[in-house]
Amino acid sequence: MASNLDTLVTVFGGSGFLGRKVVRALCKRDYRIRVAVRRPELAGHLQPGGKVGQIHAVQANLRYPASIEAAMRDSHVAINLVGILAESGAQTFDAVQGVGAGEVAKAASAIGARMVHISAIGADENSPSRYARAKAAGEKAVLAAAPTATILRPSVMFGPEDQFTNRFAALAQISPVLPLIGGGLTKLQPVYVGDVATAVADAVDGKAKEGAIYELGGPDVLTMREIMEIILRITERRRMLVSLPFGLARLQALLLQFAPGPLKLTPDQVVLLQSDNVVSQTAKAADLTLEGLGITPDSLEAIAPQYLWRFRKAGQFAHNGT
């Protein structure tokens, strides 16, 4: 039986939040990994996660097809994790998440490599959100070039170094008030980044259906208000939660899109919050979920205390009254 060491997996975007977990999961399964990133000199932190020579970083940019083709040379599997939360210069939603995703699929198809593509729940070509439309365009382009590709749509991901729970916990450190856009009624199904990484590795193993679109969500459907309350409870802070109408939030986002750190908010992010982000009944019925892959998802309340403790006033060993 052939060893996984005979299989070369090229991971586009492997140095990011999800990418680091995916690379680690693949290392544990003994795959050879080529990490394709825009700045490989900043991806050295990945190498200690594998054996000597198991991980190698190369330069690639999804806006330049030639660099994608070079990164894919001799690969057996391509994984595309590249995504952006906000546009910057030439790094637009369409260029990266739409056209760029299709170019990765074309390069994979040209050499007969399998393809795993990460999209997002809410991908919809008719969405008012540019982010969601670009995600849908990316899925369409991937399946057009590589019909057997497996597409994974996670809900909002949480975990150490995320830009979700850490962002609101950091905001609670500097502000006595936390805004609830749209009243905090939007429903999300937060999924642990480690569970998504396991799903990606399972797809590489061939456990996922080819040409299928999976929707990955955690065990709990929570409103934004409930998520904020969980974060405040874990960080042991009391903050006022104030409803902010969508219209007013969009106006504020015109300025906050240029703000640094946890204050940043783009108009497109406000639009995204107008729709629930949960696993569909269609995906559940078809077993195209984490559970369908045999993965029992971890909850936000089980995982978040392991890393949000740093936002408590006295840190990890703060007295909580118990």
C-alpha cells in the first residue's frame, strides 16, 4: 500500500488562520506539503509542524496564473483556502475568491490533480454582498474546471487567532459598549477551525464525495447577541449591549472600514449580517455536513475559554468566584 508520503499536496493560502490548522492536520497524516503563499518568507513558522523536509513554502499569487501553475507542478492534490474579509487594492473579492479560485482549479485539472476548495456558507450569486457573490462565482469556476472537486462551505470559524471572537473580546477591553448590528438577531453556526481542518484532511484522504458541496457548522445555532454574551462571560467582563439598526451601521461602516484592529467594519460585512449563516436543511438531508464526514463538532463554549482567557483583567488564573 502506497504511503501518504508519496502524495504531494499543494495548499494555497496555507499560512493563514485555517491554513495553519490544515497543514498540521495533513502533516499528522504524513502527506508531503507545498504551501503556496504570496510571501513565502513569512511562512517559516509552519515548518516545525512537520518532519524535516515535509513542508516547503513557495511563492504564488492567485491573480497570476503562471505562479499557480508553477506551484502546482507534480502535485497530486490542490487545496484552495485563499479568502479575504475586506478588499485592498488589487486584492478584490472577484479577483481572489472568484477568478483566482477558478485558476487554481484549471491548474489542478491540467495535471490531473484532485481539488478541494474552501468557500463559505452564504455563497450566493444573487446576494447583495460582494463577498458572497464572489464566493459563489468561485464555486462555479471551480466546478467548471474540475467537476470532481469537493467544495467545503464553513460557517464563521472560531479558534485561537481568529478575527471573530478575538475581535469582540478585544473590543470589550477598550469600549464600555458593544454594538449589536440589526439588534443582534442574525443567526450563526460558529464552527471550530480545527474541525474544518479535519474535514479538509478527510477530503484529501478521499472520504468526501467528489463534486459535492458540504456545509460545515458547529453544534449550536446562536444569535449574535448570544455569541456576545458568551464572549463576555468567558472574559469576565460586563459591557452594555446596544442595538444598532442596519441603516445606521452601514453609515458608520463608511468610516470604520478604514479603522484599525477590532474597530474595523466594512459596509459589505454589514450586508452579510442581514442574512443568517447556518447549515441548510438540504445539506443535512444529504449528509453533506461535518457529521456526514463522521466528525463531531466542538462548541464555542467548549473551545473559546482555552484562548480567550487572555482578555480577562487578571489573565488565565483570574479568580472567578467558584
